[in-house]
Amino acid sequence: MAKRTQSKSEGKSKRAEKAQHRNKLSVHESKPKENGTSKGAAIENLLTRASGASLAEMAKVTGWQPHSLRGFMSGTLTKRRGLTVISDKINGERRYHTAQTGAR
């Protein structure tokens, strides 16, 4: 009994099916949490406090690395959501807050 091999056209269609399936599972299609308990919402809540937040405080809440937090503030909060994030150095510690809070 001879083994049946796939023709090139059959292989491409299977690859196309897999790619289409991966696209359906895209992160961009996921819905945000409705109760506001996402890590992004937690960071926004910390930044809107009168005292703002340090990277250490945000990392403790989210479990993210400092470079990821800075990227989130720069990319998501500033560029996508249009918030103004202000960085101040108070008593040797860098603190971040949104422009609406006016923290110092």
C-alpha cells in the first residue's frame, strides 16, 4: 500500500486555514473587562490618586517589569487614550501622575 502524499495546493490550503484560525484568536478582538479590574485600569487608578504612583507601586499591583510599565504609560495611556502622564522626582523617588490630578 502506497502512502498518499499531499499535493502543494492541499498543503497551502491547510496553512491558510491555520492562519485564518490564528487570526480569529487575535488579542485585538478580545473584549476588555467590564468591571474595570484590568491591569491597565489598576494603573490608571494609581495615577489618578493625589500622590500619584511610583514604578515600584505599579509593578507590585500588576506584576509587570518597569520597562513594560513605562511602555504602557507612553503607548497606551499617552498615545492611544490621550492622557497626559507627568513624571516628578520627589525626595529622590520618581512618581507618575495624570495631568488631571495635579499632584506634587
